[in-house]
Amino acid sequence: MSHISNQTIERYYFDLFRSHYAVPAGELVFTDKPDVIVRGEKTIGVEIANLYFTCGADPASEQVQCASRRQVLKRAQALHRASGGRNIELSVDFNPVYPIKKVEPVAQALAAIATKVEDSSSGSISPLLFEDVPELRFLYHNQKEYTDAKWRLGQVYSVPSLSLERLRLLVSEKTEKVRGYQSCDFYWLLLVVDFMNPAQDQDLQWPNGEVLERSPFERILLYKPQFGQVVQVPQ
């Protein structure tokens, strides 16, 4: 798979953003520091970033856990097949309250469960079979065999409230970099919350009474592309 450049992603988001928000007319220049410059009556520099709900350096973050869950599924299916298990399919909902710390023990436990249920009728698996594996929340198996059987994530997510802590941190980080930007009359900070990425998805409703400290950005805008939702952050 070819790598998609950051500039291509930023252009994609900005083009969508312009269809949902009145950006002043002007020549568009896709560049760096800031990511987009709008040269019109006034020159506006737009910095674009994705707003994740938690820091990706946190082992319990959705960014890390999503990768760990896929590793568990791949490893567990391989263990199951290597032990002579049937080519059944499995859907797994992992419990975010108990993040995966080590892939191997969870994969081994999941493979063992699959061996126990592979000859039973298709359907949800009794929680009693995985009560000692807190990382698992719900399991469903299809006992029909397929040559290309897949073990899949069946993850169920709830949409959390806007993470003000992460928002303030990201604004602070971007503020530190403004002095290195190309000269513009104004700067905007466009924070994208991509609904399709559970590590980002969050409610954009701004809490009553909350105001950010004044920043170098004339506008800080929260944007959820799939809903065309734009919220200007008060500061």
C-alpha cells in the first residue's frame, strides 16, 4: 500500500472544511508552517491537526489499543490453526476498561476459547468461558468453515465528551510553534475530529462557561467532516 503524505491528508480535510465553512476568498497555497495559506484581502495561515481523545503515548489510548487488538486477533487465529483448530470465524469486542498490556497471553486465551466452541452452534459465546480474561467483553463465533476465515474486531464504542485537557495541550503545543510560521496577517488552528477513527471521535458540544486562554490563533475551529460540524472555540 502506498503511503499517503501528510500534505495530501491536510488538503483533503481543508477542501472538505471549505465546503462547510465560509473561508475568505483568495489564492490557496498548500505548504508547511502553516499547512495552508489563503492569500486574499488578508493573508490567513491555517494550521491543521487531528484532535485525539487521549495522548497516543499512553499505552491505554485507543491508538495503541486498536493496534494491540488486531495483533491479538492475528496471533490467536494463528495459534488456533496451528493446534489443528477448524477454520471458523470469530468476532471480538475488547473491554476498554482493561487495556491489553501483553499480546501473547490474551492471544493464547482467545485461541483456547475458540477451540472449546468451534464445534458448537454459531452464536455469542458465554461470558463464563472468558470470565478470567478481563480484556474480552463479547465474543461471537461462526462455526461454518471458510478457506479465508477472518477473526474480526466487533468493537462497540460510545462517543465521549470533548476532551478539554487534550484540546488545551494541543493548542499549547501549536502556540509554541507559531513563531516559526511563515508571516501571515492572521492564523487559524483547524482541529479535525474524524468520526471514522475511534481514537478521535468525541462530542464537539462546547461546555457552557468554558473559555480557553487567549492564543496567537485568531480562530480555533473544531471540525467533524462527516457531519459538516464546525465549532469555534471561545478564547
